[in-house]
Amino acid sequence: MESGCAVTFEKYEIKERPEKAAVIDYVTRQERAVSEPFVVSLAELLIEPFGINNRKVLERVRRVNSHFDVFVHHLDDVKDNPANGAASAHAAVTSLISGIRDIRCVNQKDMLFHRLFSYWQQASEGERHLWRHHGKLIPYDSEDFLMLGKRGAMAKTSIALYADASNNDLPVLNLEKGVEEGAVAVQLCDDIFDWEKDLESGIYTQPIVLAYQESGNLNNHQIERAVFSSNVFPVLVKTANSYLTRAGKRFELASASKLTSCVYRMRDNLTHLIEYLEELKGSGIENNLTQRIRERADPLLLLH
């Protein structure tokens, strides 16, 4: 839940953007004076249940959150590009220090840092656990899915910051659980569309494991056909949708209506993708399925 794009639907255009974002806020043409593409981050949408309107407070949270976002980005670089690991590690530490330095005038310092450190520990635990799928075709179990959610724990940073700024802990638990559940679904979708890159890197994600069980072959062509087969793709979608449903229920309990709307829209789109895949195959189209399905995917599903 860290990369971003700008998106509008129906009469709007879809354009990629460099800004970091995790969830898009949908509005109608009547609600906007202009129809330019726009982007709203997960951090922005998490403001709603806390009811914070103070601009100075919001700007402080945005600044701190941006430091931690860069921190996570550089940590990923250490893992994905070992040749540049030293520079990325240094940049990660610098960003972390900057984020901690900018946490000022907090109301519940002990609780804030307790939550932040808990998120960092969860992210580390998830990453370390999931390394068992590097170079090994191991079936995914319930613990692996739990760790997929934990690995995205840094996306919860703004929850702790808003809770402190508003002196309101009431929505925290449901928001944290909702982000965890949503992180699993988004990661599964990312794995569906990035199977080729993961296969080349020897990272055997759930789509690749199921595709191999279906085809008995790690050939790129066979893996793609198997990922988008009637025995694998619906299973992946059903799993992702179950997590999106749970995330939506958590966001509803936290009175986060915009986030609720987003995750349910993602769920509906995934169901549509199954129908679209059946249409393609019914028309005899079996090639380049990854790109064809990606083009019909809700951009929210491609934001990891």
C-alpha cells in the first residue's frame, strides 16, 4: 500500500502519477468543478474517522508520514537491489531519523511510540517469515496470509499519528485490522499481475505456487496460462475478496465510509475480472492474459 496513481472513472481519464497513494477517493462530476485526475492517499482517507480539521496538525502528520514512507521504500530497495544495498540502507536510516525528529508536540508520546514500534516489528516479522518462499515452492498456509498482512503494517503509521493528534483511540483497533486485511488482498493482486517478475526472482508467491500445482511446469507460458485458468484465478479472487470484505466491515465499524467504499469497489471489480476472463476464453483468446486482465483491473488493485 505504498505506490500511487491518479484515477477517475466513467467520464474521467486514468493517468499514472508519481505521488504516493494507497486508496482513491471517488466523487461524481457534480461534486467537482473540474474533471482533472486526482489522488488521495490512504493517510488522507484515514483522517475521516478521527475528525481532524486543524491544518497545522494535518501538515505535521503528512510530513512525518512521508518520512516513514520513504523509509519503507528504501528498505524495499535493500531487498530488491542488493548491489545498492548500502546506499539504500543509509537513506532508510536517514528517513527514519527524520520522521522521529518531526514527531513533536505529541499528546500521548508513550502510546504513539508504542504503536509505531509495534508496526515496525510487525512489518519485520512478516518480511522475515515470508522469506521462506524465496527459492522454494512451498504452499501458503494461514500463517503466511497473516504475515502478508503484517508485512504491510507500516501503512498503519498514520493511524497512530491521528489517534495522538485527536486524543481519540476509539477507531484505532478497527482501522488497524482493516488495513491489515486490505493489505493481504492488495498483495495478492500485486502477485497476480507481477507473477513474471517474481518467478524470475525466484519468489514463489501464492499465484505461482497454485499455477505450478495446476501445470506442473515453471515455464513462463505455462505459468501464465495456469494463473488465469478456471481452476486458479477464481480461487485467488475468492481469497482476495474475502479479505476485502473483512476490511470493509472493519472500516464500517470505524466510521471510515470512504475507505469502506473503496474496498467494496475493489471487491466488485475482482468479481468482474473473472467474468471478463471467461469472455476472453469464450472468444478463443488465450495469449497475453496478464496484460489483458490488468487493463480491466480497477487501478486501486494496482497500487501496491
